[in-house]
Amino acid sequence: MSMLHTVNKSPFNSDGLSSCLQCALAGSSVLLIEDGVYAARRGTQYEALVQEALKDKKIYALQPDLEARGVKSNLIDGIELVDYAGFVDLTTDHDSVQAWL
Amino acid sequence: MSDEQVTKKFLYVNRKAPYGTIYALESLEVVLIGAAFEQDVSLAFIGDGVYQLTKGQDTKGIGVKNFSPTYRALGEYDIQKIYVEKESLEARGLTLDDLQHLVYEDEDDDWAEKDAIKLVSAKELGEIMEQQDVVLSF
């Protein structure tokens, strides 16, 4: 069944996002939180990786973390924004959660 | 002991994004201390450190203090040299327009307001590092 993956590190400082996207199966979901949200922005070196993942996975980003970092605009199309309540809904809607710390 | 003021060149190198870790805030506190002792202070932002300077940061949603307005006070401490490494900006899809506008008043030019942020290459930053008495890395 489907899994929720959370990524909380900047893609520039950790291979968490890359490893996550290599392992995550089609139909699973990835939630970007904390410094992980930098990967949601357009124009970064990691945009192609994220675009590729969006073809068969859902990608979410935690809006309060985007706002805190001043990067809530210019996001990659197809990434859905969630608040903390949405974060909770995602964890209950999936069978399990894998945190890529 | 001499009363003579010793002035050294201090460079603070910032390499971490804000909020995810405590480094950015701790660096800022140390920078303000150094500036208060009237040292020759420069700041460098490289790698994820460039994210510290983004404008429009709003931390209400994460329950953490937004310390980004403090960067605008650096000019009041006569900090005139804020180096941003341009390849780091480009790799993150950012331009100077995405960063806060930081200024200082130039004593030698009738207190004209001038831009504190200077875009530099990694090589130029390396040269700046070599000119310092003290380099502190965060």
C-alpha cells in the first residue's frame, strides 16, 4: 500500500531528498518539511529531479515552513501545499510514514 | 596594558539555512558582538547560507522568532561588507531581488546610503578570506 515519505533537509546539504526519490514507489507521497521545502522552488539544481518524481508521485510542501523561509512564491507546478492539519491528514491517509532525516 | 584599541579584520562565513538549525541565529549574535567592539567586520553567505537573506520571511506559522529583520540593522553597526557568493544564489534559482535590500551610510561620502551586499565569485571570496585576521565559520 502507499507510503508517506517526509524530507526535512535542504537538498543542497543532504542526500535525503535524492535517496528518498530513488526509493519511493510510484503512487507514494513525499512531504517536504523544514529545510526540505527549499526543493519546492522553481529554478534550483534539483528542479528536474522533483519534476521527474511528480510524474508518478504526489509531492506536498508544508506551507508554514515555506513562509518562514521567504520562499512561498515561484514553486514548481504540481506541488500541493498543506498546513499542519493537512500534515496530520496525510499521515493518517497513508499506511505508514518514512522520515528521511 | 595599553589603552590602544586593537582592530582586527573579522569574517563570518555563513553556510546554513535559517530555522532548520541554530547556526544562522548564533552567527548573527556573534556578529553583533564583534561589531559592538568596533572590529572590522565582514559577512559572507555561501551555499545554503544565502537563504538567510531572503526577503519576506514570515515565521508566525512555525512558532519561531523571525530574526531576518536583524540583518537590516547591520548597517547601524557600520557593517559595510556583506558578500554573497553568486554561484550559490544561481544554484538555488535566486537573484539579488529575492534578498533583502541591506544598506549602510558611508561616512566618507556625506553619509550617502550604499548597498552593503556585494555579489562575489567563490574565487573572489577565497581572496577575501585570505585578507582576514580571523575567520569564523557557521
